Amino acid sequence: MVDIFSETVQKLADAKIANPRLEARLMIAGILECEPAEIYTGITLSDENIVALNNMLNERLNHKPLDKILGHREFYKYDFAVNEDVLSPRPDTEILVEEALQILQKKPDAHILDLGCGSGCIIETLLKEFPASKGCAVDISNKALKVAEENAVNLGVDARLQFIKADWFDDNFMAVFDNKFDMIVSNPPYIPSDDIKKLQPEVKNYDPLSALDGGKSGFDSYERIAQTAFELLSKDGYILLEAGFGQARQIADIYTARGFKLVKIVNDLAGIARCVILQKSVAESEKS
């Protein structure tokens, strides 16, 4: 008798899918609406569930990310709805969230701006952790904002979060805001345009291009955000930016040239400089 769990693991392994046992458990658990730990060798599925599993498996063998097959992904302590309209939340981005949470301990009622919110995983995690805070989530995509709004409702932070469709490359971008912020967080697109074709199919085929393409150099969005961030921040406000491989120091230079003070650069678990933290310096903020 064929064991459905072992067979699924083998098919994933044959396709060189990383962590095939874990992915098989997550697939079957998603179908049965149970915890992955409850999935074991010898588990039986109904005919209907086997059809559903085969459909999932076919999508995964075509390199569709598992989270976008299941329709959700865990990030930090919470679960977020995802689809092909948003970037899949990455564990590396939790570094930025953890650093922001430390800063917010000093101002738990902060007003936070998320530029390029995608699924909303960054801003909504911060609001969930600090119930006295409020925020504004900006994205160029109406479809992404719809996902973020769904997640905000699910996390119970929607009453404290404003959503705005806007493009920071527009000349009138600043006109959409009527107040300043204590903190800006952003994971902007930072892949150089020519490098996108080299990405894993799970990324280049299923994450929105607008969330990946950072222009020819990869720094287009950082440069543009730097032109507006100083004015958007209140006195002593912070900006936290996720960085791609080898980009952190140049990002820091872009912002310090505009009057920001570099607080620190934080590495991810792989030792890659992943998060750049800067502050609107007191001397410069008094001029603005």
C-alpha cells in the first residue's frame, strides 16, 4: 500500500525542493486544517483530499512557493494572508521588526509609516505589539493594499492603520501626507533589474516585479525615499530600511549625506548586513 505522506516527500525530494518532509507536512496539514505535528507516516486521506494534495503538489513542483499555495505565511509571531500580489514575508525581515520594536519601547504611542507595505507584515506586527501606536501603510499596488487590509482586520489593528495608494516616484508624493511620523520602516525593491532573471523561480515568477526591481543599480527606491524621508519624520525620528546583499553601507551613505545619523547596521543570521537604522539628527531637524 502506498503511503501518501512518504510518497509526497519523495516527489518533493526528487524535484530538489528543500525541506521535503516539512513541506509535505505543511501541505497535508493545510488540507486537513490541523497542526503539522499531527501529520505522520501512514496517515490516510479521503479521495477528495488526495485530489487537493495532488493539485498542491503540482503547483509546488512548478516552483510556486508553498506559502502562496496555502495562502498564508507565518511572520514573527503572527500569520499573514499572502498571494501573488505581495512579496512573501521573509525571516530576514524579522530583523527589521525586532529592531523597530526595541526603539518603540521608548515611544510606545508612535506614529509609524510603512513605505511599500506589501502584505502589511512589518507595520501590522509593530501595531499589534504596541496597541497605543498607529500607522500609515503605503503601496503602489491596489491589490497589495487589499491583502494588507485583510491582514489588518485579521490582526485587529485596522482601526489604527490608514492605507494609501501612492508612488514615491511621483512628484506629488508628499501631498498625500498631512502629518509627520516618529518612525519610517521600509523593505523597498532592491534587486538590480538585470539580476532579476537570475533569481529562483519561486521569487521571479511569483513575487510581484514591483516589489523586486530596484532599478539598474538596485538603489533607485532608496535614493528616492531619501529625498522625502527627512521631511516626513518628526524631530529625532527613525528610519529603518531592509538592505540587499552588499548594499547596507551605500544605503547608509545615501542617508547620512542628507543629514541622517547612522545608528547601526544589523546583520541577519547569515551574517549579511540586512537592516540599516538611521535617525533624523537633532541639529539638522531644527533646520527643517
